[in-house]
Amino acid sequence: GFPGENKETVGETIDLIKKLQKIKYFDFAGVARLWVYPNTEVYDELCNAGKIDGSYWLTEKDVPFFTLEHSEEELEAMVTIIALACMPGKQWVKRIFQELQSPGVTIKKILPRIQKLRRYFNQRNNSH
């Protein structure tokens, strides 16, 4: 979700990760969305667009993602596409077992992701 991110750059990221996976000791840990912090260019961009201001940091909200070009649902879909394309089956199994060791945390993490992805794909299907 960096500025300029699109389907093509997501594909480039997948290609790079697959090249890196050929290195013997490279484990794909995942990708992340761009977090926005004060005194950065992306923070200034969000402020100028009216999406955030200094009072945000007085709330209990999480650190925001850069959502000027994509919604949170679109960003989540990009992360999911990359993870599905790049994470070997063995890593998926390991991750699932790790998350199952603390199911309360897992449910809190997974349910919002599933809901966001469902909304994203429903919107996408309805627009086609």
C-alpha cells in the first residue's frame, strides 16, 4: 500500500519474493501495509487530503494505514494475494498452529480480516 502501489507492483513484489525464496535460508514472513506517522511525507499527504489531523493521536485508534489511494479492504486484499502466492504450504501450517495456541487472539485478528475481505470482494463483484 505504498504510494503508487497497484496490481502491477503487487505482481513485481510476488516475483521478487519468489526469487528470494530460492535462497536456502530465506523464509517469507509476510508483507505489511504502510503505517502513517507524523513528520513523514505520507502523513502530510493524508493531512492535506483531510483524512487525518493532529487530534488523531489523542484517540485510542491504531496507527493508521496509508489509505489515500486504496481502501483498507483493498490493502488487505493486496496483502492476502501476496501471502497466498508466496507462502509455502509448510509455513501456512506452522502459522495456523501458532495462531491456534491462542484462539482468543486469533479470532480477534482473523474475523475483521475476513469481514474486510468479504466486503471488498462483494463490492468488486457488484461493480463488474
